[in-house]
Amino acid sequence: METYKKNSFSPLIACIILQLCMGMLYGWSVLLEPLEENLNAARSEVSTAYSLAFIFVTVGCFVTHRLLQWMSLHWLTLLVMCLGSTGIFIAGIGESLPTLILGYGIIFGFTSGVTYFLAVSACGIRSPIPHSVALSITVASFALGGVIWPPIYTSLIESLGVYEALLLSSAIILVGGFLSFFLFYYSKAKAPSADNNIGFFQDLLTNNPRVMIRLWVGFLLLSFAALMIMGHAAGMVKEWGGNDLSIGPMLPSLGYITGALIAGQICRFLPGRIVTVGMCTLATIALTLTCLAPYLEIGLLMLALVGLSFGMASTAYPTTIGSYYGVNEIPRIYGRQSISYGVGGLFGPLAAAAIFDSSATYFISIIVASILAFISIFVHLTLPRNNS
């Protein structure tokens, strides 16, 4: 049987391509206002698609471990990227709220979750660089999509329109899917399998329940807070008097990239408990500062720091889980733990949209986010000290 060549960057490059394509999820806030105008719908109604996307991201994350047992890495990659392209195509061609919810919220959301965890699982396959570094690069690439896509969307919307922008991004996903397919196929890469078949709820109730439950709650609070902000970043910039709305989603995405990269290194020297407490403290300080001084400069700094904190979480959580359960268990345990991320992703942007619809300001949303981030500090402080 032909085996995969050692010391090849091909799987990592494939993972980076996947993440850059599906990272368009973080360019949503640029799409929000044009969609709101074209659909003649309330912001909370349009935001339903984005919130549902995070629920189905979670579903995708949850099933990826099992899908990798049923299908080879390269064929699963091609399948989900074609499906994701189809979802965005439906959202663009339908020009209605139901097709936006179906195509973007459900189909694209699900495939984003599968590709994200597929990339997290495959990025370190016999890579010439350490696993934690490969993981941080892969996670950061997802956020880099959030830097690339806002200006692309802004330019396409201004020149062609919001639905045409969606159709073109659908084609880009398809091309990225085929590129990743060939890189995985010719490298003969295979995703690592877990050491055992213990069920999630058995882990939750009998094997380190203190770790799982606290990470669950902590991730839920931080995700809710961060996505209240990141899902409405462009709208916040407009409220503060900014002219370039694309800078709204770009700043948290740049912060996310930085946080994901530095957390991969920090977690090599500090325990996950300290790193998670630190990232939640950083978010709390940034949000509280903006509550006290809601000006453009302070707000832009807050967007970057919230992104930095959330980016640290994207690397710190799987690394911390790996230290408790083992590296091969990360896709299985983290995939199930990410349910809290999906719940936060559903209710965070929806809550911010509902608050905006009723008050015509994001100030209250920032206050709520700061309170949730503050509570998450104490949740992570309750993690066991020894996670070696």
C-alpha cells in the first residue's frame, strides 16, 4: 500500500487553502447592510442567516470525526467544498431571505464546520514543523480569510451588487476545493484517528468532567461575547463615525490571526488554564474601555483586541484539550466541545441585532459582551491546575 511521504508541506498547504476560502464567514458584516436593503428586512431577520451558520458550523464540527472514518480525506474535502459552493450559489441566485438562510445559514454553515475541523485534523500530518505551529497557522488562515474577504466583498458589492458578489465567491470556493483535493490526493495524506471510541457524554460525565464542563461554559460565554461584536463590526464602525466599513471585520480578523499564532507558542510554555484566563481578561478590558469611551479610535482598538482574544481561544482550546486527552483525541473532543461555540454563535449576533433594532445603537451590546467576558474569566479559573 502506498504511504504518505514524510516531511511534506502539501497537507498543510491544502488546509490553508480550505481555511482561506471558508474564512469568508468572517466577512459577513460587510454583507449585512446591503442584504438588509435589498431584502427590505430588519437587521435581526437578515442576521438569522449568520446565526444559523454558526449552529450548522457546530453540526459540521460535531460530525467531522465520524465523516473522516467513512470517507478518505481527499474525497471528503472535494465533497464538502462543492457543497459549500452550492450553498453560497443558492444564497446569491435566490435573492430572498429563505434562500439566504438555506444557502448561507444551513449549507455553507455546515460545510464551514466540516472543513474547519478537517483542516485542524489534517494540518499536522507528518509535517516538517511542530504540530502546535501547524495548528496555529491553520487556525490563523481561517481568520486571514476574514481579512481578505471584506475588501473583496466591498469592491464586488460596489461594482456588481451583493448577490453577484456571492455568486463569484461561490466559484472561488469551488476552485479552492479542487486545489485542496489534488494536494491531499497526491500526498496520500490520511487524517489521524482517535485512540478509542469512548462517547462524548462518557467523557463529559466520567472522564475529567470538571475540564469538559468548564471549557464548555467558558467557550460559550466568550463566543457569545466575541460574536456579538465580530458579527456587527462594520455596523459598529459606522456608528462610531468611520468611513471605511470594511475595516470593521478586518481588524478583529487581523487580531484573530495574531492571537491564533501567538497562542500556539504560549501554550508550549504556559498551562491552558493561564492562557484561557488571560485571553478572557484581555477581552474584558477592551470591551469595558469601549463602554467608558465609545469613540472611533477606542472602538477600533477594541475590535482588534476582541479578535486577538478569540484567536487565542481558537488555538488554546484544542491545545488544552490535547493536553488533557491526547493530541489524537482533539478532533473528537474539541468537535463536541464546540457545541458551546455554536450556541454562542447563534445567540450572540442575534442578540446584538435585536438590541440594535430596539435601541438603534450597539452600545448596550458592548456592555453585555463585557459582562459575559468578565464572567468567563472566573469560569476558566476553576480549571484544574495540572493538565499535563
